[in-house]
Amino acid sequence: MQIRLYIHGAHDLFRWQSTTDYLQSTGDWPIDNAQAGLALGTEISGSYTDSVWVGTDGTSAVIAISYSGPPEIAGKSIVLHGTGSAGAVTWTCTGGTLPARFRPPVCRI
């Protein structure tokens, strides 16, 4: 389905590496986009991406992506959590309102 391609495009807009690079250099997760070396969340956008926000819940990285575009995804979001250490980070996506059928394969478990 073509909408999935746009969802994956949103993930390409955000470079996961900036979050893990920050962890590797400081030992902590970035508390916001600026600390991760990224633009303001609303400035990271694309055809079907509204914003990308980085933060932490104290023990893991939290990335929230909100979508625009077709009614099936407009106003929906996905929340990813990064856990682990600088040597091994695992990303899971357990939050948000994006329907399962549009989530990346690793998020449809």
C-alpha cells in the first residue's frame, strides 16, 4: 500500500543515528530535539509527516512522529522507545494512534 511508503519516508526524515550518537558521546539520552542536534520538531516534516519530536522518559529515548496527508493517517502518530546502552540500542514502537496496518513491520507485532 502506498501510504506505508510515506510512513517509511517519515522515518527516513528523522535520523535515528543522532539520538544514539548523543547516547554514545554522553551516556544519556537527549532530552529534546536541540540536544540531539536536530531541528525543532515541526521543522522536520515532509509530504506526509507533520512533526518529529525527541525526548526521554528518564530511562529510554522517546520519539514521537505525527502524520499529515490522507485521512487514514492524518492526525495519527507513532511513539518509539529506544532502550539499552551506547553499544546496543533496541527500538520498539508501542504507542501512538497510527493503525497497525500502516506501521513499519517491526511495529506490527
